[in-house]
Amino acid sequence: MTVYLFAILGFFAILSALMVVLTKNPIHSILYLVLTFFAIAGEYVLLNAQFLAIVNIIVYAGAIMVLFLFVVMLLNLNEETEPHKSVLRKLIAVIAAGLLLVVLVGSLKGADNMSIKPFSQNTGLIENLGKVLFNDFLLPFEVSAVLFLAAMVGAVMLGKKDIK
């Protein structure tokens, strides 16, 4: 039963991701991307990674997609104001996408030799994630925290008005 649900969610994620690219309306495209994130969150739950599923819904489907939606609505794009792309630019985009596909196929070529370890019942729980973060990866975790703190201080300094 779980395998069928995994396949259905995977098909739904791929279909909604294709609709993101193929839809002409940017608002519909953003809403299809939210559906894609929900399908991926369902996949995470089936893989016993509940923390990743919740973070995916809260951060990506919640915060970032709302931000995208506001930006698209505030820009008020329409056909008259949108600059038309030249044929050369479209050709370069097709070539870049083709090269990306070649790299993806090349990287997955040796994937059949990879061994997959079975998950235990408690693999994706927050308690185990915390133990791994604070025992095995404490230094990289603290370095990334200092990096985020520096980025936050820099953003505050850039956004601060000069008082004269």
C-alpha cells in the first residue's frame, strides 16, 4: 500500500512540477509549485522524515511561496510591459537546458551500483536529528549559525536609514 501511495505522490509531484513550467499565468504557476511542495512533503512522510516534511511545508510552501506570490502581484506584469526575448537568447536557454540534462544523465549513470541502507523506524525523527547535529556535526552547525548571524547583521546594516 505504501509503495502505491509513494508512486501516486511521485506522479502528482512530477505532474504539478510540469504544470509550473508549462502554465502561462505566473499566479497559476506559483500555485502549482505549492502543490508540488505538498506532494514532496507527503513523500517525506512516507520515508519517515517527518521533520523534513514539516519544514518543507512551513518554509517553502508557506513563507517562500507567499513571498513569490506578493512579488508577482506587486510587479503587475503584463504582455505590453514585458520585454520580448530574442531568438538567440531562447536558443542559449535551450542549449543550457540540454547541457543540464546531459550532466544529470551522466551523474545518474552509475547510480545503479549504489547501496541503499534500510531505514529504521526512528530515522527521521527530530530527536535523532538533534543528536546527530549536536554530536557528530557540532562544528559545522555552529559555523553556519555564525554565518547566518553575520548575514542578518549585514542585512540590518544595509537596511538601516542614515540619520543626519
